[in-house]
Amino acid sequence: MDYSQIPLRDMQMPEAIGWWPLAYGWWVVLIIVLISLVYLARYLRKKLSDPRRYALRELKSIEQAYSQHQDTNQLIMQSNSLLKRLALSLYPREQVASLSGDNWCQFLQDTGGISVEIARELLAKGPYQRQRSDRIDHTRLIQFCRQWIKQVKGAKYA
């Protein structure tokens, strides 16, 4: 038998499979990736706009300035001002703005969850009276401020 005499058509190749429309599995993967990106963006925005992050940076600059000028009164006033501004940004103004003295120290202790024996002595009365620089433990004051900044949650972040 002569196969060349048989009337057959050339071999038909199927068309290439297109990428559109996507299979259901790819739609699920695409939706999961988009939702993950939205949550990641929200998390990063919240994390990067956290006022505590800026407060820690400013505390570091206050510490560097103190190492240059060694003025304890300025250190006390700047650190107290920093804590007050951070508290005003984290809590309602009506709750924080009028605090001073022992009430301010009690607020720091309640919100930060740390003892404030150094704050009772320095932050309550320090901005209003001159301190002897030999009696001030500036490292404990800066350490207290740093620890309070890291631990405070605030009404917006609780």
C-alpha cells in the first residue's frame, strides 16, 4: 500500500493556550497578594508615623546637647517638655495639658508602668527651680525618659 496516495490533511497543531482568562487559583493568589499589600502599607504607615519614634530621636539629640553644655537645668526642662509633648500627642488634651508636679509624675507612672522616683524629684519640681548639677543623675533621667517613651501606649495606640 502506498501511503502517499491516501488523501490526508497535514497535522493540525492546537492553538497556544492564552494567559487570559486566568484560572481560579491565580485569582485567589492575586487577591491574597493585594490584601497582604494593603495590610503591609497600613502597618508601615502606622509604624512610621508613630510619635514615639520621633520622641526617641529627639531624646537622643537632647542627650547629645547635654554632653556638650552640661547644663542640668536645661536637660530637665527639655526632657520634661519632650515627655509632655509626647503625652499631648498620645492622650486627649483635656487629660494631660493641666498636669504638673506630683499629678504629672503620677500620670507618667500610670501610663508608662514604671516607677518614677527620679521623676518625683526632678520632673515635678525641676523645671521650676535651679538644681545643683552635682546632685543630678542625668543618666537615670535620660534612661527613665527613654523607657517611658518606649512603654507608653497612649489612647490612640492601645
